[in-house]
Amino acid sequence: MSVAISGDQALGRRRQLSDEVAAYVRDLIMSGQVRHGEFLRLERIAEDLGISVTPVREALLSLRGEGFVTLEPRRGFMPAPLTRQDVQDLFEAQAYFAGELAARAAGRITGAELESLDRTQALLEEASKARDSAAIERANHQFHRVINLSAGSPKTAWLLQLVVRYAPRRFYSSIEGWTQASVDDHHLVLAALRAGTATRHGRRCAPTSGTPGLCWSCTWRRRASGTSDPADGPGPLPPAPEGRISYKKFPGGLMDDRDSEPARVVTAADHGATRVLTLNRPEARNAIDIPMRERLADEVRRAADDPGVRAVVLTGAAGTFSAGGDVRSMEGAGPDAVRARLDPVHETVRLIATCGTPFIAAVEGAAAGLGVSLAAVCDHVVAAEDARFVAAFGKVGLVADGGLLWTLPQRVGMGRAKQMLVFGQTVPAPRACEIGLADSLVPSGTALDAALERAAEAAALAPLSVAAAKRLLARTDLSLERLLEAEREEQTALFGSADFAEGRAAFAERRPPRFEGR
């Protein structure tokens, strides 16, 4: 069955693809695999990636605006000159912002977040002993991500994100001295966070954040000059690390052939004031592995923090919502690994349930296991006629996770929740709508379009009002009296809002309101 793609959808997908190409070229330049003096051939890149020339050209024009490439008249694009000082400057900037976030986190971090850091540190040390480069990089990313979120400074975290995209994170584990330095420095970070202290040194040079730049620069110098003295003078850039990245054709995205992970396992595209997040592992029926868990949590938080996003649609690629947790990635996971893999899932569920932005699930095909959890926590579920919901965790010897034990009884009642969770009952889409697991039933292939329509309806409402309603509805722990008190506080605040004034004016003037979320 073919589904028509609107111009906005096509544009969003093309922009997403050009972003992936730009990220790939940045990595090549930062790792020294492509250098000043070598031309970047659009047709060759497009052929290697299995894509058209258009997103490649858009990516290179974007990089030209960043100063990463230059355009030589009648000859083409070329990497801009890159010196060791440039590399060091980027890592110094990363260290500064990461250090500032760590210092702020010291006064805010919770016991649960410290426990999450301990678990991640244990995973890092295990990966370091096993010399598992992919696991090392994932653990480091997760460690700093928890700290950055705990800091409660989204704008500083955004600035850090801008800098970090120039750092070749995939190559960190190949930098001599970095892995052990990161393990050692994390212990210092944890001690400082537990003590609630932050020194000037901690703010200026966050442990681990500045280390890659120093080690990377020193490695370049040693390779170039044949000496072990990091203070040696300038020299040419050394050969690139082994394991040059090449791109292959991949259904639904680009893939790095060194770690077999899609470059973007969760894609994001804006449609007006609505952001569409797509679970994008079609070759695995969108099974949710660790990279997807982390990426989804990042994208959900980014959408929730963006005042320009009035609604979010969550869907799956290639006609399937999600086959649930990736069972293959669970093999050999110890207690710390299990807790760590649940952390980003819990963060995602908590955000969707409590943030002020409406979330709509667009479900085609199967929603199984954790896929049901993600759909059930959304504020509205659009189900295609061929959709089916199954939460048979017992068939793999596990209990429902992703908050499903909290959301499912609220949606369908305790009795029906037991039929799904205890007896593994599969619920087809029509029945899901009857019992409240889904809210809208639409023809197969139209779930996303219907969800976008529903999102547009939500986006037209006053954002502060919608946020207040979601906050109150999430407080299932409140008694009636306490809920009435919370209601009084929310309503009092809304009476003083600009949106309420606009709503009254629009009502009196018989025109559509123009809410601004203030």
C-alpha cells in the first residue's frame, strides 16, 4: 500500500537526511580522514550513500556556512584548513560548557540520579576491561547526559550540544589514554557531586570533557613526529585512526559499518507547530535497543523544552510502530546494565506523562511490549485498522516496564489490564478503541495523517491551559481535597496569563484566538 507524502513531509525528511550527511562529513574532517586540499565530490558521496545529490549539496552548503568547508569556483567543495589549535579550541569550549553544567548539577542532583551515574560508571569500567569501544562511548555519553539534564540549564546544554557535534565521538576510544582517563575522572566527578561542591577548576575544565581534546592533540603530535613528548611543536596531521567510516545503503537511514548502528534511530521532523518523532529501525521492526532508548529520551526532552513545539506525534517507520524491546540486546545483561537500560525509558515516559506538550501516538501494524508502553502513555492514540497491541512480557520471562503497569489500568481498567499483562492477550485495533487503549480508529496507512490532524487541534489550544490539565491529570496520587487545592493554584495562575486575556478578547470579537503560551 502506498501512502501519499505531503510537501512538508518530504521537505522534513530531506532536511533530516542532509543533517545526517553533514554529521558524517564533520566526522571525516575532525578525524583527519578528509583534509584541506581534497575535493568533496557530490556525485561520489551520493553514490556511496545511496541517495540523491540534493541532500549532499544541502549538507555541504550548510557546512560552508559553518566554516567547515569552502567552495572553490568551478571546482567544488573542499574541507577548510583544520589545525591542532582548532581541535583544541573546540574541546576547550566543550570542557567549559560541560564543566559549568557539572558545577550547577552539584547543587541539584538527586539520589536517584547519583545511583544512575554509579550504574553507568560500572558499565563503563566493564566495557573498558573488555575493550568494547561502542559500549565505552555509549556509557560515557549516558554518564554526561545525566549530569547535563540534572543541571537544569537547558540553554547551556543546548550550547554544549552545538559544540559537541564537532567532536568525533565515534573515535574517542581510539585516542590513546582517553578510556582510562575517563574512568578515573568520573570517580572525581562522582565524589564532587556527592559532596555538592564545584571548584573553579571543575567549572573550567570538566573532567573527561577536555581530556579527548588533549589526548587527541597529543596523539596527532606523536604520530606526526615519532616522539612521545606532548609538548613537541607543530607538525602535519597524522594518518586517520583505523576503521574508516563508509556508508552503505540501509533501509530507513545511514549506517556506520564499524558499529552496525543506524546514524539516526529516532528521526525528528517539524510540521508547523507539530514535531513528528519516528522510531526508525525498520530492519528490526523498530525494536528498541539502547541507542534508540537514549536517542528517544533526548528527542522527547528537546521537544518538551521547545516553546515552538505545541504537539508531538510519535510513530514508527515502515508500517510498524514497534516490536518492543530488542531482546538480542538483553543477552548477558547484569543488574547494573538492566537498571541503566531502563533509565532513559523511564525518563521518556515521565516526560511524556508530565510535560505540558500533548503527545499523540500514530500506531500502524504491531505495538508490542515496550511499544505498547510508549503508546499508552501518550495523550491520544490513533490506531490504524491493522494495528494490534500485545504486552506478552511473560513469554520472555519479564514483567511489563515503561510505566505500563501505571498507564494501562488507567486506560482500560484493572480487569482488562490483567488480561493483557497476565494472560498475554493480543488486542486488535477495533477492540483497542472499544476498551480505551486507543482513541481513534482510522484506515490502514493513514494513522500519521490522522495524528497530525489531531495534533493541529491540540496545538490551537492555549499551551498553558493544556500544560496545567496534563499536570493535574498526572497527579493520580492526590485525594479529592488535595486535587481541588492544586486546581485552585493552577486556575489562579491562568487567570493572570496573557493567553486568558487573548481568549476572552477572541471570544468577544468572535475570532479564532492567537495563543502565545504566556
